[in-house]
Amino acid sequence: MKKLFLLIVTLTGLAALMAAPVGSRLSLIPEPVSVITHEGSFQLPAEVRIAAPAGEDTRFVKSLLEEKLGAAPGRLVRWVTGDREADIVLMLNNADDAETGEEGYRLQVTPQQITLRANKPAGLLYGVQTLFQLMPPQIEGGSRDEGTEWQIPLVEIVDYPRVGWRGLMLDVARHFFTVEEVKQYIDMMVKYKYNMFHWHLTDDEGWRIEIKSLPKLTEVGAWRPEQIGWFGDFTPPSPDAPKTYGGYYTHDQIREVIRYAAERNIQVMPEIDVPGHSSAALAAYPELACFPGSGDHFVRTGAPFLDWNTGGRPAAIFENTLNPASEKVYAFMDKVLTEVAALFPFEYIHTGGDEAPYTFWEKSPEVKQLMKREQLEDMAAVQSYFGKRVEKIILAKGKKMMGWDEILEGGITPTTALMSWRGIQHGIEASNSGHYVVMSPSNYVYIDLMQGDLSTDPRVYNSLRLNRTYQFDPIPEGANPAYILGGQANLWTEQIYHIRQAEYMTWPRAFAVAESLWSPREKKDWNRFVEKVEDHFNRFDYSRTKYSPAMYEPVVTVKKEGDDYFVTLTPEIEGLSIHVSFDASTPDCFSPRVTAPLKVPRNAYVMRIVSYRDGKPAGRMMHISVDDLKKRVR
């Protein structure tokens, strides 16, 4: 009898192993609150029967299921009304599940059925995204391999977000992105449970939103001469250069994007950046400047116009700030905000407030008169006066104002919300004084910064590696959690000319931000996260989404001792084997392996670096001249 029992146990174990899906390691980003796994799998049948709640609120999630599952080879999707006859059941709870809230869900996969329960359609949408991540990567598109085993591991998942505001910002002012490209970006956001799209619509280099009462904003402010190269260091274009580079969104296109995002549980917050970053507006309406007759008001192209070597707020070479003492400016803002408020359902309008130079305000007789009349002690108080006037306009439209953390300097009203970008301290301060805050510190979540080495990434003033982004905590120690709305990563596009580069800069760092915003803090695990990222790279290969492999490439630092230079190559992830050459040959896994700082040979002119993982090349070949190495000495 004992032998029979052991035989049954052995056969059962073998059956479970045979039933386990290929690549059954769970790689869910962001990491759910709770995951319980069981042996075995659910086999996707040839005809997938799905039961789901009726109604417009669930229309998108049903269309998404039909699109994805129907594309699997040999699969058909059929909608049924009875839960018992369904292979996949989506349910909205009759009584709210207090634990999962408005965006959470419970997902159970048994050998017979997949059941997804949520309080709201948003929870069903996020549960379906998790379900797709449990499926083979071929579900993402591309080549549909006929040999794919369409199996789903048996799991019980309880999941809900840590914070409510989970955002990505896309700057479309420096470089214009079409409506279809914006939608493409939003499609990627929803896969990783982001729910806020911050649309940076105006800046020195372009005005991207139609304002019907101010037509010159798009007739003039949306266009500039095209220049390609390192943005920020261009030579000024000739006065007669054709102004054909740019674009803008009509009211109908904006409504289209808002509808598209809303289907995906994403709200859209517009940003009209004032009083600085206003060159495009001043090009259209120079009378809004302190010195309208200067002739220096035009849409910036990427040639220098600010002096950043000031140790703080930039100095203006050319005027790019609205005149805070002019009533014309407030009439202008009223027209702009009237149309913006009517277009965007979201409760907040972001009005920038960052990096406003005081250079031309300090020279302006009108501003001096304003300071005397309103008893304003300094330029920070002048900007505070401007912000409070603008906020009154916004409140009159039934909206609330948000701005970058510089607006704190001269004081803000209790109803103003803050986006903390210069580190976390301003956000902590604002939360403790009763202001709502979105944490967006540049040293963790500015994804326009280099994520790899200078030899592989577009040159930017600073770098931000994936492991640093993963350390982001939207509720830092010392903050008042009751006033932390959530967090956000920002993609400024000075060096980003097209959507493929936007993807490259966003991923995988947006994986890290998503996990910081959604997952419980105690669930975060760097080494496990790296494994998941690698699996999602595979998924991106199928969807043909571009991403950066910089995590496979070492951090390069250089130290000088006497006349000698020493290079340290620090891997960002575990398991890398780093190999180099100084003799102009192309290194491979047979080249010297780096385990300690390397002395640079006196007559070498180039260093080449390659990484291997599990015996295979990882990342890219790095080429750094010895002259460039020497410039990196700290």
C-alpha cells in the first residue's frame, strides 16, 4: 500500500511539472500586493468563452481582451452570459471590497477557470493587464509562434495601488508628438498601471494647444526653424530660415486624446508653463513682455538664451518671462485658461512657475512700480503675486492650480498644490503645511537624464541609472502622507526628437517608477526586479517597443594618482562579466576580465568595454577615447 501511495505521489508530481507553463517564473510589474502560486496551469482553449458586465464602462476592457486573445493562433473569443460556462469571468462586486478600493482587483486562476473581481471598471482593467503579464510574451504581438504554449500559471492575486497619483509627463513643446504618438505613449502607460498623463503643452520652443481667442499662439508660437544636433548648443538660425518645424493640437484632437486616455483609466493634466518658459507666447504677442519693442521675441530653437552658470535661478540673455505688472497679461491668461478649463475635465491645471528668470523684471520700471504699490519686497514676492492672480482665474473656472516647487519661494495660497522636483525636501515641507503634493524629484524620476554612459546615451547634464530610480519613494520619511497625492516621472524632450527615442528613455526606468507607486514598499526587491525587467524586455521585443539596455553596461569612473589614470567599472546588476581592451581590438569574453581598477596605459588612445551575462553578450560595446576618460576625473 505504501508503494502504491508513493507511486501516486510521484505521478501526481510529474503531472504537475508537465502542466507547468513554459517560463513559469512570475514577472509582474508592478509587483502585486499578494501572490499565492499553485502547481499547474490553465490552458487557453481554442474557443475562449468570456463573461463580463454589460455597459459602456467595461466596453474598453472587453475590446482589449478580444483583441489580445483573439490574436493568439487558433483562438476565437466568444461572449457568454453565464459565469459557469465561461473560461474567463469578469465581475463587478455588488458590495464594495474595502481592501481593494477603486483601482484594485482579485484575480484567481484555476485549471478550470479565470475569475477577476473588482469594485470598479478600473480594477478590471488593471487585473486584465496582470493577466496578460501571466501569459507568454507572444501575447504582446509581433511573431505569433504556432508552437507557443498558451498556458497561464495557477495563482491567487490580491492587488491595489499604494498611491492614487501614478503619473508620467511628456513634454511635447521642445519636440512635437502627433496625436497617434501620444496615444501610443498612453497605451504603454496603462500596461503598467499608470493613471495620470501630464501633458506639457507650452514652453520656449513651442506652443502646442489651440486657443481660438488667441490665434497667433499657434500661427506663430507653434513653429520654428528645424535644427538637428545637441539641443541647447545650436547656433542661432538665420532670420530668414523657414519656420516649418513644430505643430499643435486642435480642440477636437485634445478631446480625442482625453477620451482615449479616459477609456484606459488615465486622466490628463494640461500644463501651461508661466511666467517663465514663455518665449513662444511672447513671439506671438510681444506686448506681454516687459520690453515688447526689443525685437528679441521669437520661438526658441535650441540655441542658448539662458545663462545657467549662476548657481541657482538662471539669468536671461533674451527675455522669456511674461510681464507680471501688465493687466494685458492677466487678460491673456484669462482667455487661455477659459479654453483650457473647458477642454480638460481633470480638476488641476498645472501652471509651471519653474525657472523664471528675474533678469528683465529687475530692469522693468513697471515691475518696480508694482512692487511699490503692492509692497512686494523682492522678485520671489513678485512671482508669488503673479501666481496668486493666475490662481484666482483658475478657481473662477472651477479648477485648482498646481505648480513646480519654485512657487513656494514667495508664498502660495492654501489651495495651491505642488509638484516637488528639486529633490524631496520642498514636497515634505509643503505636505506638512497642508498643501497637496506630487513627488517628482529630479534625482530619482527625471527620465530625460542619461541612463547609461556618455558613450552610449545622448549627452545630458546629468545621469540617472535604473537602480537609483528604483529607490524612489513617493512618501518619504518626514512627509505628511495625508497630503501626498502620489508621484510622477517626467520626460523632458530637449534631446528627444521622436517617439522611438521617447520609448528608449522611458523604459525600463518607468518600470521602476510604476513599482514604486503601486507596490507596497516592503515588496520591492532590486535583484528580483532586475529579473522581471529582463522578462519584460522579451515582451517588448515582441511588441517592438524600444528600451534601453544600459543596466547591462558598467558605470565608468576615473581617478588620477600622480601622472597615472585609473578606471573603475562598476556593474549595476549582479552576474555581469566585464571585459576590456586598450589595444584597439574588439573585446569579447576571452579578453581580460575587469575585477579591480584598471591603470590606463600611457600610449593608449581608446578603451573598449563589453559585458557578458550567462556566457552571452549583454548591453552594447562601449568605445571611450582616453582623452574623454581623462576629462572624467573627479
